[in-house]
Amino acid sequence: MIKLKKELRKYKHIWPVMYVFIYMPWFIMLEKNISADYPGLHILHCPLDDMIPFCEWFVIPYLLWFLYVPAVFVFLFYHSKNEFYRICAYEFTGMTIALLVCTLYPNGLELRLDNVSRSNILIDLVHFLYDKDTPTNVCPSIHVFATIATHICLVKSPHMKELIPRQTIKHLSLILSVLICLSTMFLKQHSVIDVICGILLATVLYFVVFKWWFRNVDFPAPVVKDPHQHQVLYFLNKRRKK
């Protein structure tokens, strides 16, 4: 019991995740109320959308988003309270702005393909995605915004210095982030307009969060005597030579 209380005190900075109880009801409400036949729905489209072909292979990086973003959250949660607060401030502020935009400016797409001549497991995954995710409330793209914010918070983390393949991780994160952003367009989940707005949102909030809100906050690199015994994710580490 004493050990449990100690652990709870150690990780009491988990409180920002309570934001999920604001985000999810709001998001579900929008998905339920703003449908494709919603009066006053603004259909987003630009000529570039018609030049981008549908490619089911992009469903792989698109779905990897649901692993990538939580993984970075967990990494920062265990290794730095201030970095965890920073990613929460970055991500949750952007998500709130995105939901607010969709509430005040209902928007949607008419880009999805009604039928695809070929059939394979990737096409099945795309159909599953279409069935679960409506073509509304798309701008700015939360998928794109959250991907960029996650990548920035990861590569800016002093804890990356403790990882052996840190450059490899940064490069893989960048490649995955680019593929995820592209996937939103190649799967016809988002218009180029949504993606650009997501990028702009991530860019503006980067300066707000990193250069203003957390400008004077210390993010010291950790001193890990035995990385192999660290709680999580330090399986990538090696012992420091004394």
C-alpha cells in the first residue's frame, strides 16, 4: 500500500489526460449532429484534391497514428513531468481549436470513392475506416496537427539524448509523420485545405507553447545510472560508461 501511494504521488501529473472527458463528448456530438446532409455544411475542395490519386497502401501509416501519438505521450509521461505538460498543452489546445472551428464552421468532404474496382485487405481497412469516421468535421485536420505536434515534442525532448539510436528515431519519426500527413489525402480523408490548416495550426501553436508558455520552464536532460532498470521504454538504452 505504501509503495502504491508512492507511485501515485510520483505520477500525479497524469491529471491533464482528464481532457479526454471534454474532447470525446464534444467530438462525438459533432460527428452525430453534423452529417453529410447537415444544412449549411461547407464542402471543402480544391483542384489539387483531384490530382491526388486514391492509394489504399496509405491506410497503414494512417492507422499507425493511433500507436505513434499515444506512444510519445507515454514516453514523455514517464520521463519528464514538464515535457508531458508541454505536449498536453500543445496537443489539447490544438484539438480544442479544431473542434471549435468545426462547431462554428461546419465542414465536410465529398472526396471519398463510392466504389473501388480492386479488392484486398487494405481496401477492407479503408472501408472500415470510412464506416467509422464520417466525412465531416475535417478542417483543420486533427490527424495532421497532432502528428506534427507529436513529432516536434519528441525530437525536442532532452530525453532523446539518452537513447542510443536517437538520430534513427528522429528520422523514423519524421518519415512516419510525413507519411501520416500524406495518407490523409491519398485515402481521401482530407482535402489539401484541411492539411494546410492543420500545418498552420501546428506552426502557430509551436511558437505559443514552446516560445511563450514554456519559454522559462527547465527541461533538464536526465541522469540515468542504470537505464536498463528504468520503468519503461529505456530498453533502447545502454549503460553509461563511468
